[in-house]
Amino acid sequence: MPFAEVRGIRLHWSERGSGDPLICVMGLGADQRAWVFQLEPFSEAFRTIVFDNRDCGQSSLVDEDYDLDDMAGDTLALADELGLESFHLLGISMGAAICQHAALRAPARVRTLTLAAAWGGASATYGEMRARNWAREVSRASREEFLETMMLLTLSERFFDIPGGVKQFKKLALAAPHAQPPEAFARQSRASARHDVRDRLAELTMPVHVISGANDVLIPPWKQQELAALIPGAKLTVLEGVAHSMNLDGAEAFTAAVLDFLASA
């Protein structure tokens, strides 16, 4: 898996498949391994590019705070490094927020925009309080304790009834070879808290698909409905029984929704 030196940081990336390029941007605290259930089906139709965001996985850790617009700059710089003039863009959760900034910065380059488990903005006070809360919790809890907190926020109740599912999920997550340091999670969380482009979403003119999990308790479905309503012509798909981490918890339905939209677009 190669690295790209862009904008003073090192991004760890990989690709699979051929055809039109599809860049996938992952969410808060997760690296490119979280696309495990999508890589094969995506790569059957697209040149699928995944990468670790700054402060995660094998990409650079940074020392100072940043905004999601900076992370959008990383994404576009990686596209430059790979020689991609235009591409399909897919993001989930924080990755979807990053994609909004990227599409607003370079609309002519984004062929389609898929926003999963996404929001366009929120109360600054609310966002700052949540970021402080998570920073406090991640710094004082053990890795397993904080993992359990995030599992409860991002996975459906159905998942917890799968025999052995919780044990296996925790085993794989805790065995991750490049665990995110608590201070890096806190920086990503603070950047996410400052995301608000609701006053600019009407500028987006490329085909846009908002995918919402009906059982998402982290980003409530009404926030995702708000996002879709603010983007002219956006398609909204609601996945029943699916929670926030739809790439894992509702992988089959999520993957099909993404590919169906890209095929139609």
C-alpha cells in the first residue's frame, strides 16, 4: 500500500479495480480498513481509492487543530497526486462532511457525490459540547471501554443479537495495528464539531445521494433529511433497520444503494 506526500502530511492510500475513479472518505476514528465489505463490489465497477485521513491509521499525526476543509484539501491533493481530473466521491459520517467541503471547493471535479450518515451542520454550542465530552471520555477510558461507547452509538440493536458478533467485532477492533491516539481522535472530533455548510449546499449541482440509516442514533435521520432538503435535486435513501455505521452494520444494503445510484447517475 503506497503513501502520498501532500500538503506537508503523509497519506496512506490503496486502490483496487479499474474504470471510473471512486474516492471513498472514511469517518471519525476509522481508517481505510473500515471499507472491507465494500472494496470488492465497488472495485468490480470502479477504480476504488481508499485512504487513511490525517490523524488516523498510517497517515500522519498532526500537532495542531484543523478544520474539515483542511481534510477536504487533503482529499483533493491526493486526487491530484493520482492524476485524477474528475471522480465520484463517497463519504460516510465525518467523511461525508469532508466530501461536502471538497465538492464545494472543486465542483467541476466531482462527478457524483454520495453522503452517508451525514449532516450539513449543527449548533456550534452542541458540537463543541459533544467534542469536549468525547475528548474527555477517550482520554480517561480504556480502549475497550471507549470502543463499547462508540459501538452503542453507531451499531444497531440487531447487531448485538448476532451470536458472537460483539466479541468478534471487539477482537478485530482492539487488534488494529495502528490504533488512533486519543488526542488524534479529539482533534478529528473538534474539526467535525465546527462543520457547517448549510448556507452553501444550494451551490451543489452534481448528482447527490444522501443515504440515511433509519436507526441512526448518532446523526438522527432528521438531520440527514435536512441535509438532503438543502441540496437541489438530491436523492434521499433511507435504509430500514440500519444504524450509523452502515458500511459495517448494514453493509449489503448500503453497498447496493451506493452502486445503484452510481449506475443510474
